[in-house]
Amino acid sequence: MTMPFLTVAMLLASPAASAGQGNAAQVLAAVRRDVSPPLRTLMESARLAPVVAGLNREVEDRLEKGVGGTTSRALDRDPLVDTSNAFVPNAALTPAPSLSFDGTSDDDNAAVVGFRVVPPDTNGAVGLGHYVQMNNLVLEIFDKATGTSLAGPSADNVLWAGFGGLCQTNNEGDPIVLYDHLADRWVFSQFAHQSGGTDGHQCFAVSTTPDPTGPYFRYDFFVSPGMFNDYPKIGVWPDAYYVSFNEFNAGPGLFSQAVAVAVERKAMLAGGAARLVRIGVPGNFGLQPSHLEGPPPSAGTPNTYVAQVSVPSGYRVWSFAVDWTNPGASTLTLLPFVQTPAFDSSVLTVPQASPGEALAALSGSFLMYRAQFRQFNGYESIVLNHTINAGGGRAGIRWAELRNTGAGWALFQVGTHAPSDGLHRWMGSIAQDRNGDIALGYSASGTTQAADVRYVSRTAADPLGTLPGGEITLQAGLGVQVSSSGRWGDYSAMSADPFPDCTFWYTQEYYANTGSFDFKTHVGSFAFPGCGPSLLLKLNGDAGEVVHVPPSQFEVTLAGRDGGSVAPMDWFYAVFVGGTLFWLTPSGFSLTPAPILSGVPPADFPDTVIWNTPLPSGTTATFVLFVSQGGTVKAFDYITGVVS
């Protein structure tokens, strides 16, 4: 049963202590929220409804229209091309795909929404049991183990069916799907506008359970009164879902400013009244938040926003510290500039084989999605990428890793991926696994080459600034795009698997046949050998950090992956309850740390019950499992249960 809770939009401006370029923080409440029926039910109802045919259309292209002060330098040759693409002896080879399958397509758009669109805005996310893709203008849910479709394709706005307002009636594009691994929940979002591109809304749907086909907490935020909130990008963070968008004046208006937004994650995970803090950032087209994968940073760590700048070449970096106790005091602080070797962002288009049209490169001020954040032992890391001129107008990919060891963000390594084969590479997405291995996915095409879906990699042991593993073609381009406004992208998605945390998943578009408005998308996964062991705890089937459970059922399960490790290890199992840490040992519970198993190698095993005793109402208990070798922790997980 759907129960809408309508609230009045609030726009309470108050001065921020530091807002980057000087704008104040503004606080908004959702104009609409409810709890949906199961998504599988909404999808089935939509499947049975008639489809109204319409004309093919291009998802609105604002790109860098009216962006003032955007400059680029003309370089004859990127200064990193030679060193970044030099042969590296004994480099670990890029892993072959372990799973490869087609995702949604323009055929799905024609069948489901009644017309075809460009571009697909290809993106997807991987969870514990599913891979979910949300593109323009359809979504589909796949089995992570086999690639089999479990639900969909359905129109993106099926998520807001029966919700009311623009989120229900409009299906306009720029979709985002993310897996919130900290909560074991799914997050969907897309924009919606009044006719003419004015009064921008941002629609959110957050799953109520780990099941992506189940019910959702749904929200509508009126984020851009009188304006157009284009190209939204979103990152998961412990204290908020952080968002960015390029704000344009209404109608066919010019770029006004970039906007950084924090959405109240904790409230949304519970379906409560959620607020949003927005801070305008004049200029800085294309900035985006960092997106967390892997373990969380220390409590209270602000989210980092990044934008790329051609002259001088480097990255502007901000710290967004949201204060939900006094949200008007939230701050967006501009940090020291991170300078890099020079790059040229002047590439406008890339070629395809004849008769293909020139395709949009999205160079300029665009930072490609996502700016992935990882917390390592002793430092924070962000990997990012964008399209540049490798030389002679040939598109290549500049990628970088920024690190913060406590003294602020600095450049750790940087490279330009552009092998000397004459092909163009662009529309990239980059991610890093728990071992510091990096994978970069992208499109690759040329004057005699249709656009392939490719990826390349490096391990943490490879020379800095190189991706020496060699390219893998995940899906060959079998045709070229014609008469489709030159639109390609506008983004793709490389994701790190939450379990085990050393498998990469990539999705990108391609053409199976030469044609117009006829894109296909592809999904693939791959992993480096020698990942090391992984552990996964669930409470009543939920892998979120904190799980609320009834007194009648309290079942903890453990799953494991050996990750290629056969070394004997010690296994530790502890329960923290009532302010005391109890260690489970072969002889029972102890207050002194001791392994429950000694000299036992890691193993692959499914969910196995390790606790099934109900606890009294009001109890909070945290379960901790880890394995160690020679005193070094090799894998760990924890989960907290609250009995209510």
C-alpha cells in the first residue's frame, strides 16, 4: 500500500562558514515521499500496460553550453604518452572476463517506452547477488552469478509508479544506480523537469531491503527552482548521498553554476523525512562527488569533490562537511589545487569507420564518472579519469590517483592511456580494488574501427603512471552509429564488487549493426588472481552494518572466499554486547582474545549459520570475524544487530 507524505518545500538560506566559491548553504525538505509496492509488482503492471509509440529523441544536450572561462591549451603531444604506454616487462596481464553479457538496448526502449533515444548514459552497479543496470530510459536486474535477467527491462520511472508528481510522469534520463554496500541497499535516481527544462527535481528510490526487486522508499526533491539540474552524479558516503549537477537557466538557457548537494542518507534508509543541503559553486562545470567503495573512512570524514582544470592542468578539490544537527552550517571548502603534467582537453569528436558519424568526445571540462574513493591503511585514495588530446587530435584518457596521508590531497600517480595504434580512446570509467589494483574501461574507435568496449589494468606493483596489463576487448563493435546527433556515452561505469572486493564490473555501449538510434550495451566482470581471503557476515539475510531485527529471529551467517590463498591462518570470532567483548574459543566464551580455529586455510563456502539464538528486545550486539596470518589481519567483517 502506498502512503504519500506530502510536505512543503523549504528553502532556508543561511550563511556557510566556507562554501568554496562563497555561496551559502541552502536546506530543502522533500516535497513528496512514500513507500512503494515491490518493484517486481510495479514492473509486472507496467509490462501489461499498452505502449504508446513516439518519435525517436535525443536526451537533452546541454553539455558545456554557455560555460564561461573554459580554456584549454593546444599541445602537439601529451607529455605522458611515451612513458605511460611504454612496455613493462613481467607486468601482470589484464584478466580476461569471467562473465560477459548484453545489457539493455534501444530495442528495449522501443518495446518498453515506445521510442528510441540517444545517448544511453550507460551505468550499472553490483551488489552481493545482483547486477543492476539503469540507462536511458530503461532498467534491468540481472543475476550476478550468471548474467541472467531477473526483472525488466522496464522504464526507469516505473520506480515511481503511483508516486505522483513529475517523478512518476516524466522519464527524461541521466539515470544513476548505486549499491550502498554499507547498508546493503540499492539507490536509484534521475532528474525530472517541467516542460521547457525548468523547475528541476531530483527523484530518489532507496530499497527497503537488500532485494532490488522489493519495495522502495521514494523521494522527490525540488532542487532547482526555475532552473535545469543537468548531468547529476552521485556518490555513496557514510553520512549522506552526495550529488553534483550542472545548473542551467530555464528553457534553452546558458550554464549558471555547478551545485554540490548532500542528501540525508540515514533518514532515507529508514523512510523518514529527509533533508537536502545544496551549495552553489559558480563555474566549475562538471565537478562531482567521490563515491565510496570498500571500507568506510574514519567517522566524520567529509566527502571530497573534484573538478578537472586544463589551464593550469590539474584538479580542484573541495571538502563537503555536512552538519545534520545544524544543516545550514554545512560547509564546502576549497582545498589546495592538485597540479599535474599539462593536458589538452580540446578534443571535440572521435571518428568511426565509414559511414559512421563523428562521436562526441566529452572532453572539455568533463570529469568522467565515477571519482572512486578508497580507504587504505594509512591513506585515502581517489582515482579519476577524463578525455584529453593525446596528440594530433587523437583522444586518449588521462587518469590519476590522488592520495591523502593526512596532510591533504596530493598527486600520487598520473598517466595517459593512448597506445600507439592510431585509435581513439574515450568515455572512460575507473576503479580500484582492495589491493590497489586499478581497472579502466572505455570506448575505442578509429577511422577504420567501429567502437569497441575495452578495458585495461595495472596492479599495485606496476610502475607508477602505467597501465601495462594490455587491453582486453570485452565486446567488439560490429557496426557504427549514423544519423544520431553524434551522441555517445554520456558516461559508463566501472564498479568494484563488494564481495569479494577484487572483482571489477564494467558496462559501456556499442553497436551490433550499423544504424541510427540503435545502441546496445554490454556488461562484463573480471578479477585479478591472488585476491586474498574475504569474509561476509549477514544478519537475517541482511549485510548492512546495522540491522534492526525482531526478538524472535536473530540468525548470523558467514560466507567466505579463499581468493587464491592456501596459507594456514588463525580464525577469530567475537561478540560485543552490553559493553563487553566476548571471544568464542574452542572451550567456550572468553574475555581474552584467542582463535576459534588455528592453522586453517581460507575456503570458499556459502552462507553458514554461526549464531541462531534470539536475543532480548533492546539488545545491541556486534559480531566480528577475522582471519590473520603471522599477526597480520588478512580479512575481516563485522555486523551489528539491534533487537526491537
